[in-house]
Amino acid sequence: MQGLLDTLFFEYPMTTTLVLLLLGGLVTVVAGQRSAAAAKAVAALSLAAALTVNVLLLLNVYLAGPVSHRFPWLGPEEAPIATLGFLGDGLSVPVAVLVLALGLFSVIYSFVYMRGLNNHGLYYGLMVWFVAAMVGVLYATDLLQFFVFYEAMLVPAFALVYLYGVSEDPEVRARNALQFWVWTALGGLISLFAVFMLYGALGTLDIATLQSMRGLLQVDLARLIGLVFLLGFGIKLGLVPLHVWAPRAYGEAPIPVLVLLSGAMTKTAAYGVIRIVIPLFADVMRSLSTGLMAVSLITMFYGAALAIAQRDLKMMLAYSSISQLGYLMFGYSTMTLIGVSGAVFQLVNHGMLASLMFFCAGAVEMRTGTMEFSGLGGLGPKMPGLATAFVIGGLALSGTPPMSAFAGEWMIFAGAAERAVLAGVGQPYYLALTVLGVVATGLTAAYYLWAIRRVFYGPVPEGLESVTDAPVTVLAIVSLIVLPVVVLGIWPRLLWVVVERVLSTFPLGG
Amino acid sequence: MFVPLGLAAWLVFAVPLTGAALTPVFAKVHESLRDAMAVLVGFVTAFIALDMVPEMLASPSSTDIVLLRWNVVAGHVIDFGVLVDPLSVLLATIAGGIGSLIVLFSVGYMTGYDEDGNLVKDPALTRYYGFMQLFIGGMILLVMADNLLMTFIGWEVVGMCSYALIGFWHNRAQPSPVPEYATEGEYNAACGMKAFMVTRVGDIGLLAGILLLYFITGTFNYTEILETAPTWVGGLTSLTLGLLPIAALLVFAGPIGKSAQFPLHTWLPEAMAGPTTVSALIHAAAMVKAGVYLVARLVPIFLEVFTSVASLMVFFQTVAWIGAITAFMSATMALVQDEIKKVLAYSTISQLGYMFMALGATGLVAEGVAAYTAGTFHLLAHAIFKALLFLAAGSVLHAVQSKSMRDMGGLSREMRVTAATFTVGALSLAGVFPFIGFWSKELIFEALWHGEQYPLFAVAFITAILTAFYTFRMVGMTFFGEKSQHVRDLEAHGHHVHEAPPVMTVPLVLLALAATVGGLFELAFFGFFSGVRTGEAVHFDWSHLAPFSLGVTTLFTVVVWGVGIVPAYLIYFRGGYDFSRLKTGALYRFLVNRWYINRVYHRVFVDGYLWLSRALRDRLEAGLLASGEDVARGMARVSRGWRRTMTGVLNTNVLAMMLGIVAFLCIVLFL
């Protein structure tokens, strides 16, 4: 028994995680046909078990270095076309822990939030499968494998948005879900097209092998493939003007699903950029740096401007999420080690903070029945616990230390500043890009503080006099998110000690 | 003395930060324990800070102590440490010492009476004491940190606390003082947000500037920047040389915001919406002093490289002139305020302007060290007398339940201690001998006069006259002259105006004492900063710069008393003149509307931005989303049947998608 556990947890932890989740999802669906409680329990337990395995794996990575194993998949065993490989290193494991934790939180949050489900098994099973597919993406060592999981996660995601959307009218729900599916599938297919081009050129799909062969690629071809990849990932990240799928999908999805969409799913695209595009196409990225920085800046500003114009808390958060992913891309675009490091930090931060904010918004809705600003106000003294979490989250997203987002954001802007100093006064646009990047944090503060004022301060509207603080489940979840937000803000090295090892092997300047 | 320096340097901010974190825990045990612990934490902090002073007085030195490896990114090692030198100890003492008195004062001040006349405590005091301690801790962290990034962290912690504390009374249901908001709570919350946002504008420049400086100098650490100056200056190319003044100016944007200098001074008067104790903390001990501190911290570094990078002159000129413009502008605004706290607010802005004038002049005058000493000494002086004035004003507000000076008058009989201590503060602010403000202002005058900065001196001189006038206008309207209708009404209802309890008067007396004898510290300041490099000319003549010197500038000071105080005395103490005609004049309207700056900002930056974002939402985004949906529908139609494709696909919908993609590619490829 001991030997079996060792094998499962320490030798093949990634495979164990996936099998746990896939089977867990299946059992959830089956059990859910009999009893709602069983579905909830199985879903939560399988996610909790997977999370435990991955936390142990994270410790293992810290102490002993990366873990990997691969199985031949397609083609002959000695020279496979595609392998089924799993790599747990300082980059993939922290993100996997994040995704699994968000998955677990969303499922537990659903216990109190998703009332009136008629098929608990289906809902919770889809949630577990959605998480499973995302984890599969993170651990993939092979491009084909990466994209199989990448596309597969859309199936549960689409079903969740379609079946459990908030619109009363099924036709509206179908339309929004379809739009989400078409656009994100399109993003995936575009990237898949790049995978085939890459295979055609170099004859392998193994990411590590490709990284060592990247010099062999023709410059023009590399540029083309790199661009196609960026376009694909850009759609899923929601870079303006490719974000058109996001607002409707975010608006439609119920809060727990939205947390997985915004907090976790977009991270797989961000992860794709750092895992595939930056190591394989560093030169391409570098040559496109200024343009990408401009696109990211547009995303940051556009998202911020639309966020402040929303009448609804949920939609404000949705646009905020788009804007925040612009920061992330801005960090990548600087193509300096410090800027990319900041972006990866932001990846983790945004996963935590966007989810925190959505959870809070959902709790406000649970208690008041609305997320419209016009119907809210003065909730601070009535919901002190929730208000505290929301204010911390809002300030953190505005880049206020000592919260974690600052620990990432300063690095993102440092990347731009490094480019600006390298370029000197001869190319002042880098200087302008740096300053404008920081300006976006000010705009973020503007819409969050205004939202806080409108929701938590001032007089209480009629009908909300008897509102009480959020359910204990919700308060526990938001506290568990706030904790790492503050701890990592005070001492970011806790996270960086594992991530830095991976990033320093990437071909980046600085 | 009692605590080893290396330990004291980090305990001094660790204690209040820990106190802040534990406040909710203490509150769970008992309300009184929470209040007592806040006071205790305040005084322990003050003790530790004061404990470092004798060592600095005996031998001014600079020690850098690393505490924690904060992060290592891309080969950049970022350590978190503390820097113990006269400047940091001075600021820590101000924040801790004055902060502790303010926390003590709060115990008496943050109470009120319900309708039956029973003493009640503010229900949200846990939040209050927690943020007050965090505020003090953040400020001390800011000044003790040994590098720019950690200073920035403390800087933002302070900003966050000011946001929370200015908007502290966010659910008060009384009518708002301005028509834009329904309740006072909404107004208070809006003021807190305004403070945070306006200072944020400066912080944007600060962060960008810090990061640029980092890549220019290769380090965030103050000591290292100074020590390796020849190396990194030598490494500058013609392209990067020009970046240094830009970075310096960007960094200065931070102090402009935090220390409420023109053009980002607009938040400070609104910051009066918070409890008066918070105003005292913001104005005297923390927050606005942070900007002055940062400039004082960086000036020696820029002086060090001044000979190699002559373009840094623009930095010193900007600092001095921003200070001068602000000092004058806000002094004129203070002339027409009716609220006692507003007068004090504008006077703070104005006095901070003096500090920047002096610090900027460090690079302009031969007597750099005198200017530098003057700036930092004025910082100390202002901290003492402004804390005193605010707390005394708080005592008055507590007694008469109104903010307006028109509702006061003749209070000196009932509130003897408050009136006496307030007058000491006012004399100090007006620069009257022998109070601390006299010595610090005199030193600024000297540095500017002997440094032959006559335009700056003229502004300083005129502003001093205005200061003396509005200060004594305030004293007269509050404590002397006739009792106002409001006070008489209160007395008629049996609510006699009374002196504050000892928990409030003891801090007042202590501060008044410090304001009276504080001038003696001038000598120590010369000792502290004699190592600071001189500005333009290397030649340095001490003869007309002895500490406590009286000279030609003293004559100007006497003129200030005569021209400023005497008319104020005649008009507001004696009374009998009628100036109500002036209230319809254009000048009055211009001043009372704060030179219309505030209004223009609001129109352009708040209304304009909201208008723009709504236009984007209704026009651009609505169209984008619609076409995005069309793409989805078009694609769905494709999959539905081949027949449809002939007519369904090649329509504008797909065109829209293609355009989106092309736009993306164009931006990426061609920018």
C-alpha cells in the first residue's frame, strides 16, 4: 500500500491528478442521479484530493526539482509523433495548484450559490471535468497533447454556460454560449494550425525538443507561426479587439463558472504564451515587442474605461478582468526577464484576485438579489466581513502594496523601464509606454474605489435594511484567497523561489 | 540608548504594524483593551524612535541593515532593509512621537453624546485604531526603508490608510456639506477616494521614476546609489544621460501628490472630511511629510552627480518653484476660509511649499547645506506646531459642534488651555520669536537671501505676510472678539462650552512646550547635515550662516509681523470693521473657488473620463460585441449546411471578424 501511494503521489503525481479528476467527474455524474449530497461530496473530495497531490508535488518540486514522465502516444514507440508527457516544474505546478484551488472553491461556493439545480450530478461533474482539462493543459509536454486538452476544456465550459446561464430566455443563453464557444474554439483552432505548421517544419511536437531546435526554423516561417500562435492565444486572453466573446460569456455564466472562466481558463492561454511562444519564438516576440506592448496597453485602457462605464458590478468585474490580462500581456511583451517574471506573477495574482472579486459579487447578489449599482449601497456596516475582502481585493488589483498584485506589477513595469533605459532618449516611445502602463493602475483604482463607494458606503437603499453578512462558506473561501494575497505581497519570494528556476532558463534578455 | 540601534530601527515600524494587525483581536476581548493597546503601541513606538535620537545627536552616522531577502528576480536581488541616519530617525521620531500623542488624544476625541447626553463611543473604532496604527507604521516603514522600492511600499500603505481614514465616517446620515452628495457619509467617502486618486496620479510618476532610476543606477538602495555614483554616472551614454533628469522629475511627481503641491494640491482640503485626529496625523506626522522626506532623501544623491549631469538643474529648479507657487497660491486661498480646519489645511499646503522651496534651493545656492537644513528643520517645526493647531482645533470642534469659525468667537474664556496652546501654535506658524517657527522660517529666508535667489525670496516673504495675517484672523475669529450666535444658542440650551478632558489637553500642553523651546534644535540640524554637498558653487562661507544668526533677514521677519499680524489683530480681535462688501468681489470669488483649479480638474478628468468611457461603451463596444456575435452566428450557419454557405458566409459578418484580425496583425506588425 505504501509503495502504491508513493508511486501515485511522488512518481506519477500528474497522471494521478488527471485520473482522479476524470474519474471523480464521472462518479459525480453517476452519484448525482441518486443524491445531490453525494454529487457535491464526490466533486469536492476529488478536487480536494487532486489539490493535495499537487501541493505535495509543489513541495517536491521545491525540494527536489521538476518531475516528469512520458508515454508514447501516436506513432511507433521508438520515434513517436506525439507523446503523452507530463511535466511538473516550478512553472506548471504553481499554476495547477491555483487552478485546482479555484476549482475546489468554485464547487464549494456552488453549494450555497447554485440553488434549484435539477441535476446536481451533471453540474458538479462538468465542473470537475472542466478543471481536469485545464490541469491537463498545464502539464502537457507535447503540443498536440496541449491542444487536445485545450480544446477539450471548451466542451464542459460551453455546457456550463449554456445549461446554467443566468438569462431566463433559453434562446439568449444559447446565443451567448454559442458565441463563447465559436470564438474560443476559433482561437484554439488557429493555434492548432500553428502546431501543424511547426510539425511540418521541424518534425516534432515535443516542446522541450522544439526549444532546442528553434534555431533551425526559417526566420519568416518562425515569424508567421509565432504570430498565428499569438493570435490564437490572444483571442482566449481577450486582447482588445479580440475580446468580443468575453463580455457576453462572462455576463451569462453563473458566478462559480465565471470564476473558472475568468480566473482559470484565461490563464491557460497566458500559460501557453509563456510555455510555448516565449521559449520557442523569443526572437519573434522581441521583434514584435513594441506592437504587442501597444496592443496590451490598448487592452488595459479599454478594459478600464469600459469597466467604469458599467452599471452592473458583475460586468464591471468582467471588463476589469480583460484590463488586468492586458497587464499580463504587457509584461510578456517587454521580453525582458523581469517583465516576463512580472507577467507570470500577475498570472497567479489575477487568478486569485479576479476570483476573489467574483465570489464577493456573487455574495452581494445572494444577499441583496441584485448586482446593479443603482440598487446597492451602504452595505459596509451590514456585511463587514465581505466588505473587508472586497476592499482588500480592489486595492490589491489597483496595485497597492503590500498586496500581491503590486509584487507582480512593479516587475511588469520594470520590464518596460528596462527597455526604456536601454533605448535611452533616442527612442522615447519606450519611456512613454512605461509611464502609460503605470497610468493604467490609476484607472483601475478609479473604478474599484468608485464601486466600493457605490456598493459599501453611503445610505442603504430601501429594502436592504435587513441584509446580513455573507454565508460562512463564502467568508471562509474569500479569507482563504485573501491570505495568500497578503502573504505573497509581503514576501513574494515564497512563490518566486520555485518559479524563477524555470524562467531563468528561457531565452530572455535582462 | 536603551534599545540597540540595529534592533530599534526595525522595531520602530514592526511594533505599530503588529499593533494594527492585532487590533481586531484586542477588540474581540474588550473595547477598552483595544483603546489601551493602541495608546500603548503608540507610546512604545514613540519611545523606540526617541531612543534612537541621542545616538544620532552624539554622532550623526548612516547605517544600512538588511533584514530580509524580499525577492530575487532575473538576477536582481532585492533586499529589504533599514537605513538609520539623522534624516530617517528625525522622521520616525516625528511620526512616532506626534502619532502617539494623536492616538492618546483620540481616546477623548472619538466619543460623542447621544440625545440623552450619555457618553458614547464611535461604533467603528476598531477600524479607526487599526488604521491609525497602520498609518504610523507605514509612515515609519517609508522613512526607515533603505531602498526606493520599500519606501514606495510604505508610501502606498500610507495612501491606503489615508483613504480609509478620511472616509472613516462613510455612513453618516446628516446632510452633506456640498450639494453633489445626499448625505455626509457619501461626501466623506468621496473625499477619501479623491485623496487616494489624486495622490495616485503622483504615484504613477513615482513608480515609473523609481524603476527608471533602478535601471540607470542598478540598485534601489539609497546608500549604494550614493556610493556607486561615479560608476553608474560614468556608465551613462549620451542617450541615457538625458533620462536621469526625466527620472528625477517623474520621482518628484510622487512628492507633489503626497505633499499636496501644485498641481496636485486639490485633495488636501477635502481630506478634512475625516476626524480631526486623522487630519492632524496626515498634516503633521505622516503622509504629507512623506513627500518632503523623499525629496530630502534624494537631493544629496542628485547633488553628488550634479557636476557630471548638469541637466539635473531642471530638477532643483522645478522643486523650488513648485514649492514657491504652491506656498503663495494656497496662502491666498487660506485668507478666505471660514472653516477652521480648512484654514489649517491650506496653511499646511503653503508651509510644505516652503520646505520644497528650501530643498530645491539646495542645488541652486552656494549655501546648500543651509538650505537643506532649513528645509528639514522647517519640517520638524511644522510637524510640531501643526499637530498642536489641529488637536487644539479638534478640541474646539468637540466643544462647539461646528466646523465654521463663524459659529465660534470669544471662546478663550471658557477654554483657557486650548486657547493658550492654540495661540502658541499660531505664533509659531506666523514665525514669531522665540517659537520654533521663527527659527525655521528665518533659516529659509537666510538661505534664499544669501544664496541670492531673490525671486524665490520675494515669494517666501510675501507668503509669510499672508501667513501671519490668516493665522491671526483664525485666532481672532475662534477665541477672541464677540461670541457668535451659535455659541450663544448653545449656552441658551444649557450646553455650556467647556474645556476638553485631560486626555486631550495633555498632548496640547506637551506640543506647546515643544513649539516654545524647539528652536534650540537648530544647532543639531547643522550637525546632522554638514556632510551634504554644496550646490552650484563649491565655495562655502559659514560666516553669515551660523546657527541662530540674526541679520538682514530678521528685519524682513519683523516687517512680516507688522504687516501681517497687526491688521489681523485690529480687524478680528478688536472688531468693528465691516468687510462684507468684499464678499461680492471678483477676487473673493476667485479665492474662495480655489482659483477654479478644482472645478476645472473635475470637469476634465472626472466628467471627461466618464463621458469618454460611456461613449466607448455605447458606440464602439456595442458595435464590436454585435459583430462578434455575428461572427458566431455566421460560423454556426456554416456548420448547419453547405447550401447556406454560398450566401451566408461572405457577408459583412465575416468581414468584421477579418477586420478584427487584420487590425490586430497590423498593430502588432507595424508598431
